[in-house]
Amino acid sequence: MAEAEPADPGARPVLEWRHRGDEWAEAHAALAVEQPVALEYNGIAHAVMLATPRDLEDFALGFTLSEGIVAQVSDVYDVEHLPGSAGHTLRVQIAAGAFAGLKQRRRSLAGRTGCGICGTESLDQVLRPLPPVPAGTVRIAPAALARATQQLGAAQHLQQLTGATHGAAWCDPDGGIRAVREDVGRHNALDKLIGALLRARTPTAEGFALITSRASVEMVQKAATAGIGVLAAVSGPTTLAVETAQRCGLTLVGFARGANFSVYTHRARIGG
């Protein structure tokens, strides 16, 4: 059987033996690529994540902001992507003040796919202070949420190819999907989306983010740090996610599936 190389760098063909009914068949399948991605800041190693090697510059920028390494995107001077045989290195140059704060934190993340807070050294770092989410004037109609969730599957090209990735989408107030990022890790997918929004200078208060995973506290923290006012998840939230969203002013939506969803905090942004 001829082997077709997927065009997407996030997928790789492998041989599999499929058992369907009572019969076996040999076939080639596309699997999601998962590789180590090291982040270095001003020449100092900081974290090693397991991620899908696509949109890595977006990932570096989104991670740097959403993890509070910098307070504003202007503190990121450069991102250099260096692929290697063992994985990928992202060399990020940040402002001296941000780098001094990073060294003081001495935070080290290592190892798991889409790792959110593993390696955090104290409870204060887990529940770090968040900037208040701007009130804004955007109101999202239930029909807009329904439209976005109905379109999300078709917009996840890597998920369609491999069946193994999470997605994070940026949607306009009418529910149109404007950007999608995918990764084997749910945190990584959101970081990539945040990075893409920052690079495009997208006003994050004028739309909403839609994620394919549960809404955990790390996802709320990342969204709030990026100034996203509405975070909708296809699965449910955790108690800490709801408490954190309530405190920082973020509208948290769970179980967003078509016209059905639940709002847990700051319902005023959801119209109808």
C-alpha cells in the first residue's frame, strides 16, 4: 500500500492493523506528533513541554504572556525556533525587568503533555494574582455560541486527520470562527491561540474563546491574563476555575454544545 505523507507537520503516518468486525486489514493512519519543546528565556532554560510541532512561535508568545513571565507583549523582543533531532527549542528574548522577575520565581515545568502547573513551587504560584478582565461592551447571543460550537469540528483539521488533538478557537461576537490552533495538549492549544491573537493585534475583549476541553483553573488563568472576557468550553468547569473566573471578572461557559450551554460567572456578557 502506498504511504501518503500528511501535509500537516502536526501529523505523521504510521502502519496499523485495523480490526473491524471479524476481519483484519493493514492500513496507514495519521497520528498526532508529540515532541519535546524547550523554552529558553534570555539564554536560560525554563521549561520543557510536550507539544505538537506546529505554530510554535505562537506557542512561545502565548505561553510567555499567559504564564505571567511578561506583563505585556511589548516585553517580548524576539522568538527564535530551533528544530533539532531530539525536539524543538524556542529561544525567547524578553525585557530585563521581566527576566529578573522570572529568575526570582525560579519556576520549572517539565515533562507532561500540556503541563499546566506541574513543577510549581508554592501555592502562591498556583493561585497567582490575575489582572481584572476589562468589562467591555461585547454581548454574545446564545445563537452565536451555537454557531461557533457547530462549526468547531470542521475547523479542527488536525483533529480530523488524527483524532488526538485539542482545539482552541477565537470567535467573533456573531459566532464566526476567526482563528483556530490545535495541539495534543489543551493548555498548549490555548497558548497557541493567545499567541496568534497577540501577533495579529486582535482585541481580545471583542469576541470569545472556545476550547474543546474542560475548563480548568489554568485555562481560566491563561484567558484572563490575555484579556479574554468570555471563555466557553465544550466540557464542564472545575470549582476552582469558577471561583477564579468570578474573582477576575471572566465569563465562564461550560458544556457549550450547540444551543445548550451553562453560564457560571458574569452572565451579563451573554445576551438573550
